[in-house]
Amino acid sequence: MGPFIKSSNKTSRMMFNLLIALTPIILFTVYKHGYIPYTHGQVDVFGIFYPLLFVLIGSLTTFIIELLYYLIIKRTDEFKTSYGFFPGLFLALILPIKTPIYVLLVGCLVASLSKIVFGGFGRNIFNPALIGYIFVVATFSFVFSTSYYEVDTVSKATPLTNASMVSGIGTYDELVKPYGDLLDFFIGTTPGSLAETSTLLCLLAFIYLTCTKTIKWRISLSYISTVFLITFGISRLLGVGLYYPLFHILSGGLVFGAVFMATDPVTSAATTTGQIFQGILLGILTCILRFTTTEGVATSILIMNMFVFILDKMGSRVRFNSYACLPWVVLVCFMIIVSMFVLASKKRVVAEKDPNFNIVNKEVTDNKTIYTATQKGYGGNIKADVVIENGKIVSVEIISHNETKDRYQSVTDANYINKLIEGQDNLKNVDTVSGATVTSTSLRKLLINVMEDFH
């Protein structure tokens, strides 16, 4: 633990304050993932309380694993201050609600082992919950790539997954509109992991935890500010609105990660300067990873866990010589500016050609053009034949796809292909299909790209 913690009572208060801050978020998950689906007839009465059960299973699993460990090594006195339920609690909160229980249990086992192997609470280098999360996402990728994040009433691709399907920087209609507006992002009604979507509740938790001196607020503030600064700079360079940086702040669990995960007292910097630099570097890493993958927050935090000791050494030197951090300040400013321009350049290049689209074959006979093309969907490429006659799309035939049966059936039931053909004069305004957002977006994008090539 950091040198500012002087007694076990102080640690106990910190853990208690964390539970208080998490309580509204947990209750919101019951409302969003339980009550709302119940009112739409998607789950029974048991389903209302399933999110709470999911969290309890995670918490109880890591609690039991640590209890068994300390019983085996006969050091039960240490178990009293190990707070063994927290890794499972946080892991459950950052997983999708439809994660199979066996995947949750495996993640809890890995999380507990990653904590125990370093000697237990106060000695672990990496955040245990994030270790468990990264392990199950990598190991059970087939589960996360073929199942919705939420139940049918709110089931869509997560905002960041949807953003990865968009060529270029993405317009407001492409990034925000499928989920309502930015207020929906702020309140937390957008798809995402169990407890990561409500920025409002996370901010209230941040205020409470800061006032009670439970978390290292400088990490959270510098982290979020850096992400905003970089994405705002990108939006200015590419000439888009304020929605773009706000989209990145309000999606992907950034605020939840900044408040609860990055500020973990054991795996974060203890010095003031170290905390500020940790937050800034987290922001830079998150932006880079988001532009190259769909995961940024968890990976960034784990990477920075490895460099906490360096940040604290730097912070200790700054206490006695304020100029010692000047080279680091210059370096970080340079990194922010370079990443801003590089990422903006990447988005500008992508905007010229959609990397998710490919023309396999093109046949032109008289007034008829037949395209065989592919567009990246949720599970892989969607391949289709598109027939254009006299400048108009007259038919679309799906040749192959890797979408789940439920997603593709939703598109079929909605008669979506015919809707696209009917609305071909303004394809961007054709609404997507609820429950199959990525699949329907991909089909729409395929036709847009075909028509752009045709003209």
C-alpha cells in the first residue's frame, strides 16, 4: 500500500467507501439489465435480480478462493485484511451481463491467483480484476464475439465496436445517433459491460471518493483530461464537432476505469507527480489502443501497472527538485501532440477508403452492373451480390456470412434488405435493426460503398 496508509482501520474505511460508491452503480445494473428487460417481457422475475446474482457470484468466488488459500497456508489472520471479494466484484462489473457463469468463475480464479502469487493484498503488481478480465476475453473470445452484451431490449453492438465498423472518423449519425443522443451516453442506457456505462453515477462516485480521500483523484482527472485533449485535437484537425471527444469520454467504460480501476491503491502511483503522469500516460495509451483495437482502458491500466515504480521514483525526485520533471513534461507534451496528429492522419486516410469493404468481382453488361463484394460484419465478412440496373440497385443477395443466427434472423425478419433498396437514394438515413446493429450497419455500408464505386 502507499505510505500514506497508516493503519488497517484506514484501509477498512477505504474499502467501505468503495462499497458505498459502487452501490448506486450496482442498483442501476439491476434496473438496466433486469427491470427494463422484464417490462419488455424478455426475462422473468428471476431475471430482474440476475445482475445482482451475477455480481454476488463473482464476489463470493474470489472470497472463497482466498479463504481456502489462507486456510491451507495457515495464515487466516492475513485473510481478515485481504478483502478477497473485491477482485470478483470488479470483474463481474466489467463483464457483459450475458457472460456465461463458467467464464466468470474462470476469470475469478485467474484474478485471485494473480493477487495471491505476489503475496496477497498490498503486494500485487497488477490489478487482479483486470488480469481476470483480459484472460477470459482472450481465452473465451468466441463467447464474446458471438453473444450480445445485453438482453434483446437494449442489445446492440457497444459504441466502440460500432465505431470500429465506421470508415474515417465517423459522423454524429454513425457514432451517437444509433444509441439516442449524448445524454443517453451520460445516463448510461447505451450497451456495454455490466456497470461501465453510466458516466453520471461514476462521476458522483468520483466526487464521493475524492471527498472521503479514498482514491487518488489526480489519476482520474489527468486520465480523462488527456483523452479529451487528444480526441478534441483530432476533431479540430478533421473538422468535426464536439460530439467526437465527448463520445470517447462517455463510452467504453473510460470513466468507470478512471475512477475505480486506475486508482487502485496498490497498483497505482503513490506520489503526486507520479499520479499525474500515470493519468496522462493512461490517456495517451487508451487513445492509441482505441484507434487500433476496440479495447483500450483495461490494457492501458495493466501496462501502466508495470511502470508505477518508475513514476514514483520520478515523483520522489521532484519533491526535492521541481526542475527534475521538466524533461518528462516536454516528452509527454511531445507524445500527446504526435499521437494527436498520427491518429488524425490515420482516420483521414481511412476515410478515403473503407478498409472493411472489398470488391471481389465486378461485371458490366450494357445497362447492368453486378458487384460481388464483402463488408466486415460482427462475426466476419458478409459477402453479397448487388445488381445495379439503370443506376439503381434492383437486388441484393447474401452469398455468405458469419453472423450469429439470432442477428441474421433479426435482419431477415425486419425485411431490412428491401428497406435498403427502397431507401437507396439516402442510405445513411435508413435505420439499423435493433438487436443486430452491427450486422445491419454492415449491410447498409456495403451498399453505400458499392454505389460510391459505381458512381
